[in-house]
Amino acid sequence: MPQTARPEEEIDVAVDDITQFIPRYHVVLLDDDDHTYDYVIEMLMDIFGHSMETAYQMACEVDSQKRVIVSTTHRERAEHKKQQIESYGADWRMPNCKGSMSATIEPADTQP
């Protein structure tokens, strides 16, 4: 008698197959001169849960490259994280700072 897959195994495979086709998006933090490294590090740790070391490396990259990918996720979460960056508030350490940093989302390259 041939063995058949249990229903839960079939569901697991189907879910794995489906998730491969969900488009992914990068959340890209854009550089400016109105925020300190401390602000960027604090924000990245707070919004994304990055470690201090990862947040510092990203702060260095955004400063030198003018942009850094801070997360890659599905579109809805990427849009939410972009909104969180843009509503994080001004850097109290910089008297001339008028507001939050800017971010964008862009499709992640899904090609190997």
C-alpha cells in the first residue's frame, strides 16, 4: 500500500512554496546632515531591533554612501517601517534639526 503525505505536511510544503513568491522590499534610510550618529543608532535599535554594532555600521554606511538598506521584508511591513522612520521625530541633540530622517522602499532583487 503506497504511503501518502499527511495533510499537515502538504500544507507546510504549500506555504513554503507560496512564500517564495511574495515580493520583498528594501527599506532604505537616506542620509542628511541634520541627525547625529547617536540619533541614527538609537532609531535603528528602537524601530528595527538592530544591535548597537549593526546600527553603528549602518550609520557609518548611510554617512559615507548616502543611503543604507536597514531591512528587507514584505511590502506592507516595509511601508510601515518607512513610516516609523519618517515619524521618529527630530534629533534633540541638533538645535537646527527640524524633523525625522527620510527613507524609501524599493523592490529587492530576487534574482540569484
